[in-house]
Amino acid sequence: VQLQASGGGLVQAGGSLRLSCAVSGNSHSINLMGWHRQAPGRQRELVAIITAGGSLNYDDHVKGRFTISRDNAKNTVYLQMSSLKPEDTAVYYCMVLVNLEAYWGQGTEVTVSS
């Protein structure tokens, strides 16, 4: 299973970005897809997940600002980020759970300037 993330970049506070993560390989049984992030000097933390059944879960810090979605036909998960804040600056990692085994993308950097 391979994950290819894209969409990071530099944006001003209040702006928006959309991250994408395409999943390829033996991914027939994706249990859930999601995004985590790791800010400098901090541990990796969950941002949002979407299950195979479409259930969503968000970290409290991003609720109402970020939206996770998936395109099953393309095996792609998205993270629409709006009203970005400097504290959202981090490397964002996509992950998938396939047959209960976790796979991670390479990370895409998001920098929000004040």
C-alpha cells in the first residue's frame, strides 16, 4: 500500500488549503482514512478520520474549520482546511488502515503565516 500526499504550502492566516492523499496498491479493504499532523517539537496528533462507513471524527482544535472527505472511486482522501491559524503549521500525514494495518504517507508541509 502506497500513499502520496500533496497540497501543502504557505498560506496567510485566515486562508485555505486542500490536502489530497491518493492510495494505491493492495487497498481493497480500507477500514478508515485520516490525517495527522506534527508541529515542530510536538508529538504527532490526530486531525481527522473518516471510516469506511462514512463516520467522521475531528480533533477539537479543527472542528468547524477542517473537513475530511473521500473519493472511493479514486481511493483518495482530502482535507479541506479553512480559516487557517498559525498554530495549524505542521507537517500533515495521511494514513489509512487496511485490514487493520496502518500505512502512512510521506507528509506534506503546511505553514500558516500571521
